[in-house]
Amino acid sequence: MAIATETRSEIIEAPQINDIRYDWTRAEVAALFEMPFNDLIFRAQTTHRRYFDPNQVQMSTLLSVKTGGCIEDCAYCPQSARYETGVRAEKLMAVGAVLTEARRAKDAGATRYCMGAAWRSPKDHDLDGICAMIEGVRELGMETCVTLGMLTEKQTARLRDAGLDYYNHNIDTSEEYYGKIITTRTYQDRLETLALVRDAGINVCCGGIVGMGEARDDRVGMLLTLANFPEHPESVPINMLVRVAGTPVESTPDLDPFEFIRMIAAARIMMPASVVRLSAGRETMSDEVQALCFLAGANSIFVGPKLLTTDNPERDRDNKLFDQLGIAPMPA
């Protein structure tokens, strides 16, 4: 049945003022996912254009500075010591080696350098090397981001004092589905670390993963949590599950690409001033799906051959796609 003209206008019209909200309801978010696809994309793109250049995408590079051997049981993660995935446990990289990789990333067009360590939480002495990495990357003129697991207040202050720009700590999924994916760390643990990061004055990078067998209502719940934080995360990575042999979710059915695009669009509408990153999973996405994600409001990607331990599109493929779409890197 056709929707009445006045009703359709109400659905697709994006508010022009005061559209940054922190009081979304589950019903409102669910309604976004139920919108006709074209109307949803129109609203997301309209919102996107009020806050960002629609033809610019921010470039980040992610390096695993401490790989494998993690004691957590995150069902999607090949770095968990609980699963046989072929990922070997390694020590923290030397600062010089990390900075060499950071220079390469900058030369390839990245403006933000993200460093990940497979820890449940770092020990205080681990931060000596991490802080030196942060300081060195900043001296190269790049933004810095790290993801190290749970933090204490003292550790968060050390990272801030070293000049850290962003801290990544994803909530992964909805609170209701979380226990089916992780049992070694609670949802509240994640929220507490995010609060410490925010209180320290560090920008928050927080999103999650879709395609892990969750229902649409769980995707709704994840965005509801993010958008109703006291402040929206400055960076919101939306990851498509990369299925790795040996992990509990390796046989999870593929998520419908249109559902993933709806996730991007809803994130853009709900957190209009945040950078929404089209994160893991791009290696298996068609150019057409990625193009629709950019149309839906994604404006950040990871560039480089690896995302921690999984594959990422080659730079030549990204360059070709950006040339076809008329997209340019976002200035630092």
C-alpha cells in the first residue's frame, strides 16, 4: 500500500535544527530500520551533508602492536588463546618498528594511526612502550588511536598525558546479545572504561560488529546504547563480521548487505556529527555495497593490507573506487 504523501514527508524529513539527540527510544530506532530503503538513504545523506563534505572520507591505518595470546573468549576474535586460529602470540613491538609502519601509513594517505594490543587490560609497565608510540606518531603529524582493553583511571591519565587523541573500545553488540559473544568481560566493564576515557578528555571511538548471528533488534539495541551516551562517540566503527576458522562464529550465515547498509544509515541519522567508519569486512564487500555505505553516511575507512590479523582491501582497489565515486581523502 502506498504511504500517504503527508505521512511519507514526515518519515523522510530530517530535522534541520537540534538533530543531535541523546534520548532515542527503541521504537524510534526500529522505525528507522523499517523505512523504505530509498527514504532511509535520503534522510541519512541529507543529515550527512549538514555536518560533512559528502565526497570526503577519513583514512586510518590499524596495526597490531601486540598480537595473539589474549585470555578473553570473544567469539569473533582470532587472537583469543582459547581458539585454534593459526595466530601466534607475540610480544609488544619495538617502538621504532611501529614508527616505521606509521611513516608508511602516512605516505599511503592515512591521517590517523591506530594501534591495537591483544590484552584484556594492559599492565602499568606495558604503557611505557605504548606512550612512546603515541608520542612518536604524533611527531609524524598524525592523529593517534589505541585499543588496549580495559583501563584504570591512572592508565587513562597516562595515555592522555602522552597526547592520545582517540581510544577505541567497542561495545560489540547489544547488551542483550553480549553474553552470547563474550563471557570473560561484562558489558558494564566496557561502559566503565568508556566513561574513564571520556572523563579524561580523550576522544571516544566506539562501535560494534554485525553479522554474528544477532537479530535486527540487537543491532537496534547497539545503536541505541551508542546514541544515548551523554556524548556521542567521535568515531563510530561499524564492522561486518570477518569469519575466521577456529572461532565459534566461523559458520555464521552471511548478513544481508542491505541490512548492513541500513545499519550505517541509522548510525548516521542518530549520531550526525560523528565520523562513521566502514570498518572490518570491506575485503569481501563489492564496490557497489561500499558505494551505498558511503551514500548512507559512512565517511571513514581503514587503509592498508591488514586490520590487526585479517585482510583489508589493497590500496589500489580503494583508489580505483574513490576515483569512480569522486571521493577524496578527508584532510587531517
